[in-house]
Amino acid sequence: MRRVFLVVASVTAMALPVSLAAVSLSTPAGAASGVACKKLTGTATGNFTVTKCTPKSKQNKKATGSSTSLATGSGTITWSPSHGTTTVSLSETQSGSSCPAGSTEYVVTGSVTGGTSTYTSAGDAVSGDVCLSGTGKLTLVKGTSMTL
């Protein structure tokens, strides 16, 4: 799978784990990782965006999705400018201590389940290490990538 993306008060903290799971990420056994994105921005209660993805693609420069819809365990992200979609199934676990003080780290894992994008493929692993700040902002753990 390809890693991508991506997850304030107590209500936000509850929504974040699933949201992050949808976008960011470990690779399940046997699944390939095709897309790796180095930047995640957004909020746990709004939208998120992943950028700085490789392999580089003029038609798939960034992907955006709803953090709250991903909090349900599955959701769709849309790549631009192609408008292709990637549907993912995710889960998250609060874990680690690699985030800045005042932030909580979540490990997001899952898989690509479908979509119209040719940039990602069904069966690709989704994984990432996401930081949720006390104000609800989402970022990747420094030096990591989200895969899809």
C-alpha cells in the first residue's frame, strides 16, 4: 500500500485516531508501498492534506480528505489536480513519544481498498506516524513519511 496521509479537546482526540489511521501508517505483511508523502497538514476536526509525495506526479501533487469522515475507519481522499480518488480502511493506536511536547503520537495502519486513482492501488498498505497537537493540528512525526 501507499502511505499517505492522514488526525483539540477530548472530542477531537477521539476522532483523531481513526482519522490518522486513514492517512498515515505501517505496511501489512505482503503489501507493497507505492506512494510516500513527507508532509501532512490539517486539523482533527476539519480536513487534512498530504504533499511532497514520491514518486513525483504532475497529476497527483497532493491529496485532501476529511479527518472526521476518516475517523469512522474508512474514507476517501482526492488527489489534485487529477481528481482521482483513493479509498482507505484504517485503524490507529496511540503510541510513541516522538511528537513535540503537548502533542500525542498515533500510529495509523490500514490498506487502500479502491478508488479511481491510478497513483495508488487496491491492496496497498497505508501507514504513518501522526502527531496531534493540543490545538488539534495534524503533522507527521519529524523525519517520517505517510505511505499509501
